[in-house]
Amino acid sequence: MAAPMKKKIRKIWRSKWIFGTFLIGLLILGHYFDRTAISFSRSTCQVGNGPEEPCTIPFRARSPEELVTVRTTLKTGDLPPALYHINLFGCITEMEINGEAMDLPGGELCSDGSGITTLLEPLTASRENRLLIRMKIRPPVSQFAMRGSRRDPVILTLTILLMLHVLWFGAFVISSLGRLGLLGLLGFHLNKLKKPNSLNKPIAWIFLLGVILRILYVSATPYSLRSYDWQGHIEYFRYVADRFTIPPAQLSWEMFQPPLTYFLGAAWMRLGQRIGRAEDLLLQDLQVGSFLLSVAVLAICVWIARIVFPNKPKEQLMFVGLSATFPGLIVWSSRLTNDTTYHFFAFLFFALLLHFWKTGNRTSFITAAVITGLGMLTKSHALLFIPIAAVCLFFQKDLPWKKKILWGFGFLGIVLILCGWLLYLRFVTEGERFIVGNVMRLDPIVLVPRGLTYYLIFNPLRILEQIFISNVSGVSGRPYFLEYFFRSAHFGSFHFGAALRELSGMILLTSMLFIPVTMFGMARKIRKEPVAIPMLSTIAILLAAQCIFRWIHPHATGQDFRFSILLLAPFFFFLIRGMALLPARWQPLVMYSILASATLGTLFPFFLFWSS
């Protein structure tokens, strides 16, 4: 007995040592990444012939003017990059560093939205540099951001070391699965798992791939790039960090949002301010939080796969593979917004609801109620979790009606306890009329027609011609709900540049091929499907709610898939189910298409990283 126990103890100490080394390695790499960071101070921006006014960089403003002049002081760290990436829609016509004019290839540097990568060696000679940039911007939005390119030798080396470090630790975790529990990897207990390979190792490797893809995307994407209303969200974080109180809903553009995400972020910002950490680094820290939430969503997708496909490792692998590589999930890993927190709560709610549906477990249902309350403290449309839970409770076969009624009232009671005070504050005390508090302040330029036709048309050719959405251009199919919904599911309402256009088009084409298979999976022998009710009710309620919202408030932005991102779970499920129900001769075609989709989704962050 003594020898086996000593062997177990050695394994635990080894896992503690490796876990500790992993954390220390992350801290060291983080320290060196901080030393490559740049910051801006004493910045002024002049739009057109208007006055020169103080501004912050990243800079973004709505303006009909094309000409923008930025003057700023750029400060570098101990490891200043020589290669820089500048984000703008338009062209740089003039650049001066410390009063010295820079030679621009062809007289100007132009970008289609994917950014400009250029060598600026004079910035490596001094820690503080005066910078002047004149640009021609495409109206109606003027924007400018600048940082070290991911291809800079120092930054690229650090990024490769980070990925190797994560792969090393991930490989250790995967090799240890089945010998030690997940908690045992951290040294918390000595118990073995009852099933040696309860977490399928190929699934674990796919999960690790998903983590690497999110690291690449975050590395390639500053918080000001391809992010919804990032200025408004940062303003909310600053307000709470300064005052630690909930702002009035109409104080600024995003202040109507529920406060949970902002209080969590502001707590970190206040701590960072006390230790003298620069605000730009603190905002990058919040990006790390978004990355961790994105990884947590992927982990929940693994749990969902194991619930809906019990004892079916091939189907589980496909579900996790789609979740790990789908661009529409990866892109959220870099954004400073309450959407990332909402996604975590949405997928966790759905996993708990599925577990309750299959087991009748009371704890799962009550926990789903808590998650619903927290979700409503994060994003208002988490309110839709309530009817989804009600449908599942109503049709749950293993519970008597008395329990259903008691549990239903208990669910509502928990939600009201957690967030009833916020509803009272917003709608009674402050007199708000709409859950989406800025809907009446949206720019008329994003208005779309209401007609029924615009809900039904889906033109694949137009989608493939206009890969990325423009909220201000009708040419891109902006008024058509299904076309906007489909494209925004993959790339949001953002332009990823000409370099990624073909790859993005192939991703959209592959997803189009999945539509008939998914619909077949939703219809064929559906009464025999054990999880049909939670899957179909989630699709019906979320889609109906978004269609109604778009009808009441006909704005292009209200068609964005991000409001219904939870639909990805049932869509992936029905795609895989539909494949399994097809005749045997067709199944390999769909399986290879899923593999192709996962491959394209894997290439997407790599291409994006290299172009940044």
C-alpha cells in the first residue's frame, strides 16, 4: 500500500510543479508583452477644417469630413517594436516623427480596413516621440489606431513562446486525463476518475486548438478594432471605476446596459490604478478577461456535446470541433463589451437546462435560475431565458405537476431577487421606456424597411459578392434579415479586409451547404429525439424575439446574430443529427464538409494574425 500511495503523491507534486511553472511562465511572458506596449499622451485631433481638439487614441468619430490630422506623443517600453500596424479606413498622406518627414511608398499608405503594416525605425531610438499623421478617411466614420505589428520580431517571438507554453501545459493536462481528476491536476485530491478516459483525448486536443486560435485572434486584434461601440463600453468601465456606482441610463450611449460586467471590470481597473498600471494596459487586461470567457464558453460547449450526444464520441468531436473553430465564436475573445459575459451565461444556462431536461435534477434547474438572474444583470435580452426554461419545465416528463408549479415559481422568485431591483431602478425610478435604452437614438442611416419580403429573401449570390456587412450600404443586402443574420453569425458587422475576403467567402459557402442538412435534422423523426423540446424551443423563442424586435425597431443593427448567439448550439446539434439521419452514401460528404469548415475556421485566425 505504501508504494502505490507514494507514487500517487509523486504524481500530485509533479502536477503542482507543472501548474506552478505554467502560471509563472504566463506572468513572465505577460511582463515582456507589457514592455513591448506603446501608449499615447497629449493627443489632439483635427477633423477637416474644424478646430484642433484633445482626443484619445484609439480615435473614432462620426464625421462627413475626409481629412483628419492627429498629433500625439508616442511612448514606448523597454522593448520597442520597429514594425507597426495602423488601423484606418483610408490613406495616410503625411507622417512626421520628431519633426522628420517619413517617406511613404507611392506617396501614401492606404488601407481597406485591414490596416497598414509599416517599418518605423525612428521610434526605436527614443522612449518618447512626437508623431504627426495626416489622413484621408472614408466618411461617415473617422478612426485611427496604432500598435506594434504582430509580425515585429520581438512580438512574434513572444507570441510563439506563449503558444508553445500553452501547448506544453495542454499536452500535460491531456496526457494526465484519466490518471488524475481535473482537480487532481491542481493537487487538490488523490482520487482517480471512475472512467479512465471520461474526457475523450481527441476532444481535449480540439479544445486546446480552440484555445490557441483565440490566443491568435486576441494577439491580432486590439480592443478598438472590430468591436461594437467600444468607446461607449470603455466610458462605462471608467465611470464605474471612478465612482463605483451605477450611471443614469441616458448619461451616454451604453450607460443603459445592466451593470455586472462593468463592475467586474472596474474592480480590476481600480486595483490596477492603485499599483500604477497604465490605463491602456488595464484595458488590455480586460481583453484577457474576454479571452478567458471565450475559452469558458468553449468548455461549456464540450459539456453540451457530452449531454446531447452521450456515448457518441464521433458526434461529440464534431460538435466541439465546430465550436472551437467557428469564427463567430472566436471573434468575441478580443472585445470589451458585456456581450462576452452574456455569452458565458447563455451557454451555461443552456447546458444546465439540458442537464435538467435529461435528469430532472433540481439543482440544475435552480442553478439555471441563478444564471438567468446574473444574465439579466449582464444583458437585458437574457430575459428570454425565462420562457425557454418555462417550456422545458412544462414538458419535462419526470416531474409531477405540483413540483413543476413550485419549481416554476421558485425560478421566477430567484430571478426577481437577483435583478428585480435593477428593473425598478431603470423603469420606475429613471422612467425608461425600452429595454434597449439607446434604440431611439440610433442614426437614421441604419434604418431598414419593414416589409415581410425583407424577412424571407435569402440570396446566396449577393452574400458571396458582398462577404462583409455594411450598416450604411444597401448594396450589401443590409435590409434582408436572413442575409444579415447569416453573415453576422460568422463575422459580425465588420470588414476583415481584402486579404481575408476569399477565405471568408469559402467559410460562408461551406456554412450555406449546411443549411439543408440542419433543416433536415430539425424535421426528420423529431418526435423521437430526446432533446427536441429544449433545442426547438430555444430556436423558436430567440428567432421570434429578434424578428419582432426588428419589426418594432427597424434598424440594420437589430438583425445582428450576436443577440441570438446561443442558437449556434442547437444549429450545430441539428447539423450533426441531420448528417446521421441521411442515407449512408451521403454522410461522408457532410462529414468532410464539416472537416473543411473546421479547417477554414482554423486558418482564419492564422491569416488574420499574419496580416496584422
